[in-house]
Amino acid sequence: MPESDTQHANGSQSEDGDIEKDLRQEAINDFANTGPVQEDLEQHARQKETGLNEDGGQVDKQATQVSAKPSVHSLRSIPNGGLQAWLQVMGAFFLFFNSWGLINTFGVYQTYYESGLLSSSTPSDISWIGSVQAALLLFVGALTGPIYDAGYFKTLVAVGSFLVVFGQMMLSLCKEYYQVLLAQALCVGIGAGCLFVPSVAIISQYFNTKIATAMGIAAVGSSFGGVIYPIVLYRLLPRIGFGWSTRVLGFMMLVTLALPNIFMKVRVLPAQKRQIVDWSAFKEPAYVIWTLGGFFGFCGLYAPFFYISSYSINTGIMGPNLAFYLLSILNSTSVFGRALPNILADKFGPYNMLIPCGIMTSVLQFCLIGTHNTGGIIVITLLYGFFSGTFVSIPPTIFVMLAPNRGMVGTRMGMGFTIISIGVVVGTPACGWILNAAGWKYVWVFGGLTTMTGNVLIFISRMYRSNWTLLKKV
């Protein structure tokens, strides 16, 4: 046999041996849940490597047959498609629709409260309602992550659905600031928090190579919620009043949340229950720096969501009839920002898609300082919707990437979003305080600087993850 053919044959045998060895080890990790079983499997694996049994005889070359109990760690068992998998994406779409979609709607409430129901309160006081609501959505993830890992997915979705609808209905009866804070900020915020981590963690059980695409499609639900809810609210307010307009939104939530409660289910549970905090995560530079980057990024990200309509009205750039639609315009382009970059993230990596889009959210906020006409505001709103959509939708995929295994996704995600929630809760009230103290210019300076700081930290985390290699999918 020629030397090249011999080398090729030997190389092929080596590669086959490596593949067989990897598959055998994965089988051990997947199905050996008790000590004796694992020992037997490992002993068989050692015998298979040496080609001998205990008596010195030849071992059968066929792979060990193990009863196939799905494992959260097994990448081979992930379907990556099929009816059941895409039903989870549909369910997650409506969970996003009624969690982040509500957060993205608050800018309309902010503008209405300033001139109507809560006109005696300052913009900073009013923004506390939206920021607490958004922060609770993330903070409650610290509890719902381990609860999800423990197998209470259906319970979380049911409780979250009830609280969101109940809080919305109670909001329709509110007359005072503290009542709005209790109903809209606390009740709806806690309910949305119960929905958020299950909506993103469940997808990692059904998708592997297509996870960013699936996550992006699900995250589009928040954009649709941010488009539909503000338009419905604004169109109904002058016709049927605040109370019934709010109830109509509550009934819409009730119907759309029925679908995930019916169709969504966990494919596989972790082998053991997880702790609320995985302290080992704080020893990983990529995770720690990524989480700090998210803290600063989200601190300034929502300034345009809360204040773009008020800014346009108060500065005389446009009238209320058009300004009220700015939030829907922003969320409409966010649909594409959540979908397209996530599809590309499967090919180029989530970090590589997030960082340039995050930088643009900072640049566009600085651009608002010098924009004083209707056309310019609309263009910036369109662009900001696209790039901010990427910044909101890709982080769950990065948390999945940074988790040591799929069984820790819920815990790691909950920990990270708890820290990020602190940035959300202080960001927009800080903008309101800056507005009262220094004017609109410094609101956008604050938003631009904090988001840029966040993106610098995220870039450093990306470099840690890629072992300081710039041209790498990560």
C-alpha cells in the first residue's frame, strides 16, 4: 500500500476512534445517574479502549446499549426543530409579548401620566413606575431560575399569567400614584418576571445549532407587544377612557397568555436541583464582565423608550398626535432588530452581533442632542428600534453560551439578570432627575455614556471568551 494511503487510513482510524470515544463518554454523562451504574459504564469504557475484558478476552465492538433517559446535558438529544419545538417558540413569543412587550409600552403611559392621571407627579417619580416594573421582570429571575430548574415551569407560567392580567385589571381602577405603583410596577412586574426566564430557558432544551434564530423569533414578541399595546391604548383613551382602555389590554393579555399555558412543556429536567446562586460563576471573568456590561448597557438603554415622546412634545418638535406613535415606530423596527441579528448570530456568534449594535444605541442617543426636526427624530427612532432590539434579544443566548452546562442555564441567567435589573431600576429615574436639573441634552448624554460603557465591558468579556482572538465566532 502506498505511504499516503497508509497515512490516510491511519488518520481515518484515529478520527473514528476519537469520535467513538466522545460518543461513549457522552453516553456515560447522559445516563449514568447513580454511582454503581456509572462505575459499570466507565469500566466498560476502559475495557473498550484496551479491547479486553476482565478475563483478557476480546470485547464486542458494538457500543454499549443504555436505556435512553433524556439528559439536559445531552446535545445529541436536542431536536433542533419539529412541531413540539416550534410550539415552544410560539409560546415564548407570547410570553415575551406580555412581559417585555409591556415594558416597551410604558413610554405611552409616561406621556399620558405626565399630562393626565398623575400630572401632579414629576417625570422622575413617574418613571419609577416603569423602571421598577422592568427591574422586577429581571430581578425575579433570581428566584424563578432555580424554580424553573427544579421542574416548576408550568407553575411559573400560570402564576405569572395571573399576576400580569390581575395587575392590569387593577390598574384600570387606580386613581393615586401609590395605587399605580402597586398595580403596574409591583404586580405586573412580578408577574412578568415569572414569565421571563422560562420563556428563554425553555428554548435551549429544544434548540442547539439554531438557538439564536429561535430566540430571536421568540423575542420578536416583545416588539409586537410594544407596537400593538401602545396603539390600542392611544386610540381607545379618548373614546372609552383610561379605565376601559386598560381593561381591553388586560383581556388581550388573558387570551394571548392562554396559548403558552396550553402548549408549552419542559422536555427534560436537570438531574438534580440547583441553588439560587452558583458562586463559581463569579470566578469566571467572561461571565462577570459580561454581567457588568449588561448592567451599564441597560442603565441607559431605556431612556429613549421612556422619554422620546415627551422630548418631542416638550421641545415643540412635533405635536402629541404624532409623538404618541413614536414608541410604536420604535418597536416596529425592533422586530427586525430582534430577528435578523439573531439569525446571523448562529453563523457569526452572538457577541459579534451584539457589540456593533450596542455601540449604535449609544451613538444614536448622542445624535438626539442635535436633532430638532420631525424627520430627524423619526429616522433616529427607526434606527434606535432596530439596534436596541438586538441589545435586548441576544443576551439570553450569551447566558446560555457562558453556562458550563444546560442544567445551569436557569440559575446563571437569573443571577445575571438580577444584577442587570439594578441598572434598569436606576437608569430611567436618573434620567428624570437629570431632566429636572439640567435639561434634555444631559439626559441623552447620560444614556449615551452608560450604554457605551456597557459595550466596552461586553467587548472585554468577548475577548476573554475567545482567548483574546479577534477574528473568531463567539
